[in-house]
Amino acid sequence: MSPPLGTPLSVEQAVARLRQSSIPTPVLEVARTLQAAGHAAVMVGGSVRDTLLGRQHGDWDLASSATPTEVQAAFRRTIPTGIEHGTITVMVGRGDQREGVEVTTFRGEGAYVDGRRPTEVHFLRELEDDLARRDFTINALAWDPIREQFTDAFDGLADLNAGRIRAVGVALDRFLEDGLRVMRAVRFAATLGFALEAETEAAIEGALEVFDKVSRERVQVELFKLLGAAQPSRGLAPMARRGLWPRVLLPIDGELEALIASCDARPPRVEVRLAHLLRAASPEAAQLEAVLDGLKPSRALRADIMHLVAPELERLVEPTTPEPELRRIVARLGRERLPDALDMLAADEAARTRVQAAVADKAIVAKELALAGRDLIAEGVCKPGPQIGEILAALLEAVLEAPELNDRQALLARARAEKDDQR
Ligand code: ATP
Ligand code: MG
């Protein structure tokens, strides 16, 4: 029997859990073939870590002593997906069942050069070399799914049991080598609900300048994973303590701790949480756009955030806001963004009910009117042209104030009157 999830695992229990895990058949197949050809092939990183934590993991990649050329030679179908990093994707199965397994050559200097047949000892040294280049100890655990061997060269299991993110080796050196790692550290703290080990956390401060040089797309990936976590505060707090925050987000004066805690209480949507953090800085529009664009968001996400940071949204949760104003605000926001806006504002039930009642089944934009531009033409109110837009805008104004006016006949009468006025 495997111990319940969340309880510390002994090495034997860790091995048992890995043995019982349902590793995808294609991964096993590729590992078996590589080993039969005389290479080492093991799982390392996220899949091993998450299996031990009892969490789902998406990518089941293999690390191998085989060079990319050797991997290509061992299989019929391969794709050099990341050959510059030593990664080959092996295609296994047929037709619809076809699946890709990524195999990455061990990183390290340990590759055998003497031409002799590699031994077990040799493979272990190469594997340990590879593991030494991984970012955190919990990501440096290896499992050979064929021989059922577990390799933990840096006490990663102890850190996993303690809920600790610790760099492999000297944290500052590792962060200076690759500036993205500081962001990965806080991201894993958030997604796993872990804490940064003291030296690892302190080292962030010394690596901020290297961090600044990292591509913003890569930073964004980590930040968005952090913001999608159950407890973003686990990562946001060290970001604030160690000076990472203002290099990624907007500086906040004042209640940063409360803001960080309030982020956990919002649903795990990047739109909601990022907008919540950015609007708390009450920035100038230009400053806000600069920070947001610095994160290289998609167009859709950028539009969502820019709408969600609008200060007027605060009015949605004020009990005194008149209904027509609620409708105008939701019209500017976009109806589809209302659920995110209410979550971001931590609206209570009363506020949600009030806003819903103001906009549900009510026209708030021209295309929701009971009368369309083509009706105006068909009914002979006006000819195609700019006047149509003007009349519809006037009708919408009336309907925003008094939703019961949104009736085809009533609008038609109004449109005729409107046209007479315009003459
Ligand atoms: P997840 O897939 O949940 O984001 P992961 O640990 O699988 O987590 P990946 O980015 O998929 O993360 O990387 C796979 C493995 O590669 C990591 O577990 C780690 O061992 C190693 N790794 C990834 N990025 C780095 C890095 N910047 N420096 C050192 N090692 C890294
Ligand atoms: Mg992964």
C-alpha cells in the first residue's frame, strides 16, 4: 500500500510509487529500445517529481546517453524537434495512435570518448552529470522505468518531502548561469505550494541583472503558470522580498502583503489575477501598457487586461450605482468579461445579483437592439449610409436608460421620430 499523498516518502516508498505509476506505453517502448541498443534511457524532471507528489504530469520525456544521431539510428521515424539542444522526437505507433516521445541526450561533459563499450558505472556518471545541470533538486530525480532504478544524487526526495525548492549546487552560480531560473523558482513554489530554501531565495537578489536579460516570452510563461496556481502567494511573496516583483510587475506602494494574500482568494485565472495586481498599483495608463506589453501577452489577453484595469469597474460593486450606469460600464467592458471583472473585484452575492439584473436580457450594445440597421432600410426609415449608425446610437441610448423600450415596434416609431428630428 502506498502512503497517502502528501506524506513524506522513504526511498522504498518512492520506488514503489514510481513502479505503480502508469507511465505511457510509448515512453516505455522507446526506453526499452534505447536500452536494448546499449544506451541508458531514464525519466528525469517533472514527470518523476509529479508522480512522487501524486500529481498529473503532461510531458513524459526521456533523457539518454544516446547522442541525437544514435537516437535517430535506433528508430524508424524521428523528428529533430530540438536537435540543437540534443532533443529528438521519436514517433511510435501507427495512424491515429501515433505518438511522439522526446528523447534528450544527457547534458554534460561525461560523454564517453574512449570508444570502449560504456559500463553501468559510466552511465551513472553521465546521468549524474546531467542531473547536476538541472535547476532544482526536486527536478533532478531520475527513474529508469525498465530496470526500475531510482537516482537521487542531490537529496531531491528530502526536499520534495519537506516542500522545499532548493537549487542544485550553489544557488547564486546556478541563477547567474541562467537568469530564468529565479522565475522558475518562484513559479514552482506557487504551483507546488512549496517554500524556497533560504539560500536559494537569498540568491535571487544577486541574479536580478541577469534575470533582466531573459526573454520576456519565457518570463511570461513562468509568471502565467505562477498566477494560475492554487497559491500564487507562495511565489509572489519571495518575488516581493527579493526585488523580482518590480522587474516583472508594477511597483506597489503600501499594502503589498495584503495584496498578495488577496490574490490567492481570486479564482486561478491569469486575466483575473494579473489585472488585480496591476490595477492595485493605480498606474498611469502609459506605465501600465508598458509593463503589460513587456510581458508579451497575446492580443486577446492584452485586450482583456486593459479592459479589466479600468478604474470605473469599481462602480460595479458600489450599491448606489444606478442601473443605466451599470449597463454602460458593462457595455464598455464587454459582457463576456463580466464574470472575470466580478471575480477580480471580489464582488459579493448582492453586487453580483444587482449587476446581473441590470444587464441580463437587456440590450447594452447596438447589435442587441430589437431593431437592426437593415430593418431601418427595409421599413423605409432611411437609406444605407452613416445615418443608420446615428439612429441606432440614439436608440441604444434610450434603451440603456429604459430597457423596456427594446421592442421592435416601439423602436421603429422612435427611429422615425429621431429621423424627423435630424432633418
Ligand atoms: P512543468 O512541465 O510542470 O512546467 P517541469 O519540471 O517538467 O515542470 P520543464 O520546463 O518541462 O519543467 O523542464 C523539464 C526539466 O528540465 C525540469 O524538470 C528540469 O530538470 C530541467 N530544466 C528545465 N528548465 C531548466 C533550466 N532553466 N535550468 C535547468 N534545468 C532546467
Ligand atoms: Mg515539463
